[in-house]
Amino acid sequence: MSVPIIRSVTAYPDTVQRGQAAQVTIDAVDPDARVVTLTGRVKDPAGHEATAVTVLTVGSGPLTYELTTDDPAVKIVADPAAPGQFTVVPV
């Protein structure tokens, strides 16, 4: 198994005052994932057909995200509904 790849770590906004929150997102991928191509088709009664293609990335297992700091005056809360998403509040 390959090591996960972190594509970016971003904060929005990237400047806050004490007590204000920033959202930090870690965007990472599993290099062992496979890509599946999916094709959707729609036909009308006359037999005309339209197709569209998309891809789905299937990971080999869930990635675990962690955001830490050495600053004791900063609170970090992970969003359980959105892996890789954190709320950061300097207190």
C-alpha cells in the first residue's frame, strides 16, 4: 500500500481575530484507489439516446484525518460529517 497524498491544506479565512472561526480543509487522496468509469443513458420514446460519462474513485479504505497545533490557545474541532474538515478557533 502506498502512502496517502495530501494535495492541500487550506484555511478560510486565512486570517481571524481571537474568538473567530476558520474552516480548515485537508484534501488528500489514496494512491491505491481505483477509478471506475460510469456511463448514464437516457432514451426517449422515439429511440433517441443521450449519454454522459463520469468517473468514480474507489479508495482501498477510509483515510483518517488529523489536524493539530502546539498552541494551547487554539481549539480544533473535527467535523464528523465531513472527513478532512475542521473548525479552528483561537481563544
